[in-house]
Amino acid sequence: MPRYKIVVADNFHYMDEDEYWNGGTFDSYDEAVAACRELVDGSLASCHAPGMSTGELYDAYVASGDDPFIVGLDDAPMGERFSAWDYAKERCAVICR
């Protein structure tokens, strides 16, 4: 039985819960984190253009990228909090170097 659910917010519609969508359910917290990272990586790939700086890519992501977060089901223990924005910042530095 899945213990974690990913909810995906849309940075373009920041804080608009009507725009949230289900990113899937997972048996382990680590699987949920991996899926969140894939979603962020996909958003960064969509936002990226050759020659972009790290800051430009990050700004594009926070303006319109997917912002997944993890919800524990049935009191499932949560691991270290996953922050899509923090992960995106790390990835922008790698992508744009």
C-alpha cells in the first residue's frame, strides 16, 4: 500500500490549490523524493535555453515550473523535507556551468 503522495503545485499559479495535480503515490519516501526530482528536472529542461545564467534559469523555474511536494499517508514517517525550490537552485548551478 502506498505511503506517500506527491502533490504538484504550479509556480505560475502560486498558492492556487485549484491548479494542484496528483504526481503519484509511492511506497517509500525515497521513491517519492526521486519522483519529485524528476519533475523538477523536467521543468528545468523546459525552461532552459542555451546561454542562460544560473539566476535566469532559476527565475524561469520559480515563475512557471512544477513545484512538487510530498504528503505522508496514514501517518507515514517523513524523511528530510524535500524542497523543490532548493533542489532546483542546486540543479541550475549544474546545468548552467
